[in-house]
Amino acid sequence: MSESKIINLPKKLPLAERISEAKQIISEWTKSLNIPFNEKIDAIQLKKCERNKKEYLYHYIIACGTKNSWRQW
């Protein structure tokens, strides 16, 4: 699965609201994928963040099978 998503959010939006909005968009995105997102082994990664005069652009990807299996010692 090589999925990507660009999220554009206004600069005027406070940080907490940008985070909340991005979280909602990512949640909807992962639910709409053709190949289901597996929370146990897949990860969402922020690959790039850009800004211009009016907005922030967040570039996300899904990295399949990249989550580490951590053991508790």
C-alpha cells in the first residue's frame, strides 16, 4: 500500500484546531482506503510540512508494516 494524502489547513486556524482537523481528516482517509489500514503494523508518517502566506500543507503517507513490535522486558 503506497497511499499518500496532502492536508491543507488555514494559517489562521489555532494550532489545537489544526491538530484536531488533521486528525479527523486522517481518520476519514484511513477508513476509505481500498486496502484496510492495520493499526498494529502500519504507520501514518508526516513526510513534509510546507507553509505559504495563507495555509499549511501537511504531506502524509502510510508506511505499511513499519511499526516495530516492542517487547516489554
